[in-house]
Amino acid sequence: MSDHQPDSRSLNFAGDVDELGRPLPMSVEVLRARTEKWPVSERTPAGVAALLARSRQMYVDGYYTFENFMDAVTRSLQAVEAAFRVRLNAGKNTSFAQLIDQAKAGGLVGDDAHEVLHFGRKFRNSQIHATDLPALTPAMAAGMVGASHKLVAELFEAEG
């Protein structure tokens, strides 16, 4: 995508912050470096790992198309749903809400994570069924995508 121009909206934000909390300029390299901080477990099943990889790529591509930050969040939450489906050996007819509740009942997530996951599920559903083109800031998207990566990594590192 090096021949593409950055989305002017993306340039209004920092790409990340350094170890002292100072803003780093928005660039593909800074965004890619940010995604490399998010944990990925080698035990994650290929399909779930592919969804997470796609969410990272969409996050980086937000540099060129601002709406990709939102799409990265949606894809990362899809990876969380897929991870629960695998870990809980759930069928296709089990809803994301049911998976979240089963994960709590099975001790895979605590009360706080349970609540945040239901918020994330509602957020994802509102975006999937939106009638306009929603967007999130890079920092908001990074928090959500990073949290999805952390949860999935923990789900498969704890498996055994």
C-alpha cells in the first residue's frame, strides 16, 4: 500500500506513545510496531489466529482508511467469539452472549471480563448492523484490539 496516501483523519492522531508516554507520529511503521506488542499464543488454533492477524492488518491499514480501525475491532471480537467456540466446544447455534456466559461459568473469565465482553458483544453487534459507516480513534481501537489479543492468548495458554 506504499503508493497510497494516508487518510487525513488518521494524521490527526498519534500512532502510539513511547515508554515515557510521549506521542509517536502516525505512520504505518509505528502502527505495525504497536500491533507487535499484542500477545499471540502459539497454541491458538489456526482459524482464530487468522482472525487476529487480520485484525492487526486492518489496524495498520487504518493509516490509509480511517474506518479500518473500527473494522479491526470488529474482527478482533469475532476472534474472541471463535476462541470461546473452540475452548467451549460449542456448536454454531450457540450465541456469542451464551458463549460469554458459559466462559464465566467455566471459570475462563471473571466478573469484570464477563461484563466487558458483553459490552464488546453489544458494541460489535451495533457496528455489524449499522446503517452508516462508523469509526473509532486509533487509541480506542488499539485498546479493544489489544484486549482481544490478550484474552485469546490467555485462553489458549491456560488450556491444558
